[in-house]
Amino acid sequence: MFPRNTGDMFLRGVLAIAVLVFAAVGSAAILSDLPPGPFFSQPDPLASTDQALNALDLPHPAVTVEEVFQPWRKEASFLFVAPARDPASLQMYYLMIGLAYPRQVGAVLCSEGLHATHQEIPKIATGRPLDGLIFFETSAVPGASRIGSKLSISPHTGVSSWQSFCP
């Protein structure tokens, strides 16, 4: 009924204490790195969008851009104008689609040079007039409102060829 060797019992006790100390120290280290607040709290739904919009140099760019679209009617349509050479242009365009929703946003990505070809992304019904223009890293029309360091938005009346907005 009793262990045969008291040294064996002592070794098992020391090993059990070592495992408990290791678990306690490890748990304390992990718990100290967790942010304060309730576990399983909701993360900021716009955190990844804010990170992608860092180029605008705004404190909370996703909220700021969403607020810019609020005064526009829900049926409004916009044209996003950006340089084709900038890889961030397409990413910024898709972010504008999400932040402007339910408003429609089409795009023209402008190339430079003598034989420039412009890429159009027609997300707006053909013949539908444009209500506004969004310029990213390109010269905006006079009177455009600046949003951060690289984005501008301007109301637009009339129908023009989309390519006519390329510089």
C-alpha cells in the first residue's frame, strides 16, 4: 500500500510542483499580454479598411470616407479616377465601392503617354449620369473637396466621356 521507495515519491512530488509552477508562470505571461476588457469582444469592423486607407493620412479614414458619402442620395453614381501605374489604385477603388454602398461607383484608370490606353470598370448603368467624381492620386477638377492627402471628391453634372477625366 505504501510506496517502496520514499526517494521515488519525493521525485514525483518535485516534478508535480515544477509542472504547476511552469503552468502558472506561463498562464501569467499569456494573460498579461491580452488587452484589457471582456474576452471575445467585437473587434473594430473597419480596422482592416483603416489600415488599407492609411495612405490618406487621416485618424479614422474609413469613418471619414463613409461620412463624406452620407449627404449623397442612395441612388447616386460616382466615377473613380486614378492612375493606372499605381498598384494601390485598384485597391482604393474597391474600398470606395464598399464605403460608398449602396451608391454605384465605376472607375477609369488613366495611363500616361502618347499611346495611353485607359482601363474602364463600368459598374454604372450605361447612359446613367454621374453625380460625383472621386479622384485618387491625380489632379482633381477645380472645387473638389479634399479627403486626406490623396483623395478628392467633387459633384458632377452632365455626361462626359469617362476618359476625359484623365489628365
